[in-house]
Amino acid sequence: MSGDTLYDGGFYYTLSTARLDTAGNVEFIHNYGDSTQYLVFGFDANVQGLGGNRLLGGNIGAAPVQLLLVELSESAEVISETNLEIPQVEVPLVDIMPTGIIELPGEGIAICLRIFDYEFYHRFIVAKYNSQLQLDWYRIFNNAPVTNGCEDIKLYEDLIIVPEYGAYESAPEFRQFYKALHCVTGEEEWSISIDHECLRTVWDIDVSTEGIVAAALYKNPDGLGANPALYKVSFDGVIEWYVHLEFGYEDNQRFVNVVRCIDESGYVAVGERYTILDPDSTGGDPYTESAVLVKVSEDGELLWQREFVGLESKSDQHNVSDLKATSDGGYIFCGESSDGDSNSPTFTPPAQQGWVVKVDACGCLVPGCDPNCNANPEDPEPPVNADEPFLVGPNPATDFINVHILLEGEDQQRRIELFNYLGQQVRSYRIPQGSTTYMIDTRGLTPGTYIIRVSDGTGVVGTQKVEKVG
């Protein structure tokens, strides 16, 4: 793992631990112990037979696959690598996916595994390992013909909380469930059912004394598409509020992956979406995929929404996997990018990287991205940039130049261009989305002075000078 500075307090990591299979899912990053260590959770690439894909074609206990837990230091050095015993499942499996990991203080860790068998049953496993990482107990949830379960796992007091979505004989309509397992014994303490005609798969949860806040999929009542949603539910199963998030057009959007309770100011969540570009316009890729960060109040009111696009990425898939609040009032979120379809039988491990983005309390990677939000409470006057078409930061730049477009709406002709001191164009990108931060990898550029130019269908809307150092 290596780190590169984005700006003060921000950084970017790439994953390079040799034994962790980059084709598997990674629960990355989980703060561990005294917050100076991290757990990375995925498949062991050294186990012969895995072959870079998750199509096992046999009993999980006999299949040539091992779960790997990697412990990292604060400086991202590998402290230890441990294979975890996999619970036995007496059915032929098609797919297995690690989806969550939590620390159980003084007790060890608990993990989630989502599995899919040849009879098209979704099942999931919750397993607990002691402080020596030996398997203590596991529970298999497999009595639903159709279920998506254990996309996340959280600890609340001495209970492990896991979400589930599916249909049972006793409840034939699709609905959401929450189960609470005792962290020591694994016994089910309680279960609640959420009955809402539009709320579907649960992607992530967080738990506080006020109840459960969830990131889910909202199926439109008219049947035309689905949108990501956040909602809050009490421990007795009452939905207190939900907010339907607009991440883009019906056919383009993805889902909200992660949600976190932060403090009395509300909740933050992050997800991703596609933007399909106009096929009649020229230049650039046919689509962009972006991370979307949102904040809502305690009552579910949308406070702000930020969007981030890595312009240098050539990946087909970008997956956001975790989100945390930071000590300076900001937020840090992370994920991984890869090329190709890891579920394909012919898939081979691509060039894949993990990434981490740090923003301030207003969700800005470029400070001042929102003229109406003040990230520094000690400063009585928030930055005002309403007259600027775009902002650039950091300046001078080392590894990345981040350009935040303040222009609203979408314009298929909008572009960012980068020129060197000789006036030669060295980079050009199509950027249809407004109110978005675009991240440009400049590690291949020679140090010196560069001009950033933004244009749209009306012509040039602005230029700025930036220094590239290092």
C-alpha cells in the first residue's frame, strides 16, 4: 500500500498487498483497536485454484478458497496475514462474497459472507472469531427462497445487527428484516420486520441509541426505475422518515452504498452512479462513473450533495466500500476500482487499486466548493465563490489537480483542458456534469506552469493558472 498527498489532511492509497486477491471483495478500511491499525478482508490469492474469480462450483468447505485477514499499521505496513476458517455449508455454491467485518472489543471479530447456490437461493452467514482468530460460532440464514442478506454488519452494545431483505412463507411479500445476534453466543435476541412497499435491498446500516439508519434501494411505485434512499427506523420497527435521493437519470444511477451516523448534525452517506454521455458528441469516454456524498439532517432533510469523478481512471467498475467521520469535522471514504467483470469465467485479475478521498466538513475536496457552507466554525464568513465558474486545488499541486465545477446543470459540450507553458494541450476531458469535482492525476506531468481552461457550448467560460511541483 502506498500513500500520496492530495492536500493538507487528505491522501490517496493504492492497494498492493500481494496475497490479497484483487478479484474478491475487500472490506476496506476498518479502524481497528486504537485506531492506528486497519483490517483488510478478502480472498487469499495464494490458494491454488481460485484463478481470480469467485465461481467455486462446489462445496465451500472443500473448494480451493480461503478468506484472508490482513492487518495494516497506520503507515500501511503489513503487520500480519491470517487465513480464517470458513464455515461449512452443505450445498453446492455458485458464488461467495465477504461483505462485512467488525471488531468485537475483547471478544475478537465477526464477519458476514453472502452466498448463492445452484438452486438460486441467496443465503448469508454471520461468523464470530475469537481474539486468536479461531472460529467460535456461525449462523446460516437460508430459509428464504429469495433473500439478500448481510450486506453490512454492525455492533450495538453486545448485539450484532444484520439487515436482510426477502420473502418468507410467514411473510410472502418482500420486506426488510433486522436481526440482532448476541456477540458471545450467536443466539438471536430479536428480529424486526419493516413493511414498506417501496423500500427494497438494504446496502448498509449504522446503529445508534436512536435506532437504525439504513442505505437502501427505493422502488418507484409506478414501477419505472429505482433510486437510492436513506431511512431511519426505530428498534420496534417503525419507520420515522425516509428520503429519496436523486443521483441522476433513471437508467443511469446506481445506489447508495454506505451510511454513517455522525453526531447531532445528522447522517452522511456515499454511493456511486453512472452518467451516460451523449453518443452524438465527440471525444471522451461513453460514460463517467462518480462517487456521490450526501448529508441529511437528523430529520432526514437533505443538507448537501457532492459528486466526485476521477478523470484518469480507465476502470469499468468503481465500488465505494466505506465512509468515516474524521477528527477535524470532515469525512473520509474509500473503495476500489477494477477493469472487467470479475464474475466472468474467463476473468483474469486486472490492474486494480484501492483509493481513499478525504473532504472537509462541507464535503468539499476543493475548499469553498459550496458558498453557503462554512467548513471552519472559527471563521465567521464562509468563502464566497458564486462568481467563479470553477475552483482549483491544491495550487501548487503535486500528484493531483482537483477542479470543482460551480456551473449548474449538464452540458454535453463542457470540457476541461490542460495546457503547458508552451500553449500545448496536454490533457482534455469531456465533463458534462455541473456542480461536480473532477480529479486529474498529474503524476506523469513535468513540473512547471499549466493553464486549466473550462469551456462549454457557449465557448470558454474561464481559465486558471496552476503550478505543478514535485
